[in-house]
Amino acid sequence: MFLRCFTYKGLVVQLLPGSPIPNSLNSFSVYTASSKKGDNMTKRVYNFYAGPATLPLPVLKKVQGELLDFHGTGMSVLEISHRSKEYDEVHKKASELLKQLMGIPNDYKILWLQGGASTQFFMVPLNLQIVGKPMEYVNTGNWAKKAIKEAKLYGDVKIVASSEDGKFSYIPKNVQFSSGASFAHITGNETIGGIEWQEWPKVPSEVPLACDMSSNFMDKVIDVKKFGVIYAGAQKNLGPAGVTVVIVREDLINRVPENTPTMLKWKTHVEKDSLYNTCPCFAIYICELVLEHLQSLGGISAMEKQNRKKSKLVYDVIDKSKGFYRGVAKQDSRSLMNVTFNLATPELEAKCVEEAKKKGLIGLKGHRDVGGMRASLYNAVSLGGVQVLCEFLREFQENNQ
Ligand code: PMP
């Protein structure tokens, strides 16, 4: 079985499992050069999509192997009750693994919900607002703006800092939240702009910090105790689309007004262990497998090390390109997960995306709202894949400058 397969100079190149990660394309071993239909090979490209995004191959293989007969039940995990013993094991294990890997303290609850991070944009104010106390937000880009828009439906929102003046190319420094705030809200990583908090802001002890970690969930070791609430759509670093993880400090679940719809109270889901209604079983099952895989690789600290290495490789290409590639983010705000950059013209960017695609490097077009290019380097993106990308970018520069 092959682990990785990509096209380069018209060949389908495969890396055998266990083979060392090459330093340059020249040192790749070409084991097979074929992409004929029906030759039983799994064609896998290097996937740099921003989300849904690449998943670890061993996880996909396991899902494939268990799809028709899950743990000897004679049924697919897609077909069994969310209240069955077999599913319950998956459900509990997913939470346990997340708790272990992130070091989540006992007074925090883990919820597996639906509706995406976009639903948490209004669930956060619904569940945390104290009438008469402002909700304080930092505006760092497209996703922060969307969160702010929803909060404004519920009451007084104060923008305590913004990087709009710099076209959202940086994370504001020395952000001051007031002690009279209902809660403080930040976007851990702006997926579109490619900026990420490097140090968490200081927040008065009585004010819970809520963080949208959709695109930097588990990208590095964090201290969960600094947050009142963490939420993330799973489809980038944790699993497939369809499930949103919420980690909430226990004492915050009772703030919600009684007349809030049942499904929109975190409290409902805490009390029923995310099984108040039919949970997204299949998506949670895949998250559980991703978490198991992550544990086998050495956990989040190992991922952080690799993520720093991977993003540095791409930022180095940008920095050494003498302006051919122009990074969007200021150096001190650069994202580990989404590297955003521009070329001289949109036409040249389109050419670069197209040529990359021909070489099996997929998903490098920037978000439709901002254009440019973006390489998303989530946990499941291999170091080898990033090296191939860098080699391609250097070569593209040579041929087009
Ligand atoms: N926040 C961030 C930082 C995101 O990147 C996204 C999705 N790309 C969202 C929120 C919205 O997530 P969802 O599509 O799961 O609602």
C-alpha cells in the first residue's frame, strides 16, 4: 500500500510508507509512473484546501475498512442508533481523547454540536450575555466581522481593537478588555486573511474569553484555562464538516435566559452529553479516529513542532522571493495554518494555481472575498507535501519572473 502519490513532470510519483521525507524533489524515489484508470492505485493529491480539508490517510483507510461492518455489528456506523452501545463507545472516546490531548480541566465540558461555527456566532451572545454589560470583540477580519454581526442582534457590542486600518494584516497588540464586559471574544486564526494570535490577550479575571478556533484548533499547545469558551467547526483540523466542537467552562452554562430555545442552550447539551437529539454520529466517529491518530503521532506538541516547520518553509520561500511572492500577514501575526500571499497580478496568480494543480498541488486559490493565493497547512498536511509545494513555488518564480 502506498502512502502518498502525486504528479510531477507528468509522472505519478509515489512514496512508499516509511520512506524518508525527501529534502528536494530530486531525491524522491519514483516507484511507479502510471495513472491509468482501473490500475487499483489510489490517486491522492497534495490538498491545501482551507476546509473541508485533507484528512489523515490512515483515518480514511480505517473508515473505508469499517464502513460496511462497524465493530462486528453487521451495520455501518452510518446506520446504527446514536443511543446504541457501539456508538456510545465512539462518542465517549472522542471526548476522552480530546480531553487528554488538549489537557482540558475537569470543570470544562465538551460538546459535539451541529450548525457550524456560524451557529456559535449567535450562541455565544445568547449563552453568555449579561444584560447591561457590553459584549467586547476584537475585529481581525472576515470571521470576526461575522461573529460581531450576530452579537449585534442581541445587544451592545464594543469593538475594543481592530486591524481594519491595516487591511487585517495583523493581530492588534495590547488589547484592553474592560472588567465590566459580559464576555470578550477573539478569532484565534483568521482563515481568509492568514493571521493568528501568537499570544492570548489578557482578560480581566471575571470576564470569560470566548475564542473561535475553527482554523487553529489543535494547531499548537494551548492552556484551556485561559478561556471561558472555545469553539471550532471540525472541518479543518479535527474531522469532517457537520460537527462543531464547543469546550465550555461549567460555571458559564447557567447564564442563559430560560426562554432561550432548548437546542440553542449549551446547558441542554451539557446535561445530555451532546445526545439531547440525534448527534452527527458519523462526523464524531471520524473526529474520534483523527484524535486517535494524533495521539499515535505524539499529540499536539508533536503537531505544533511540525506545523512550525511546515509554515516556516513556505514563509521562507515568500521572504526569499525578492517580492515575487508578497505575504499578506505582517511577520508577527503570521498564521501557522493558512499562509496567504499575492503575486504581481491576478492573472499570474491564476497561472500559478493552474500549474500547481497540474502537479497535484490542489486548493491554492485564495478566498473569493480577497483573491490572491493561500496554502492551508493543517495538521494532516504532510511535511513532504509542503516541501513539494515549496519546490514548485521556487520553480514557478524562476520561470515567470
Ligand atoms: N470561523 C472561522 C475562523 C472559519 O474559518 C470558518 C469557516 N471557514 C467559520 C468560522 C465558519 O464555520 P462554519 O462554516 O462551520 O459555520
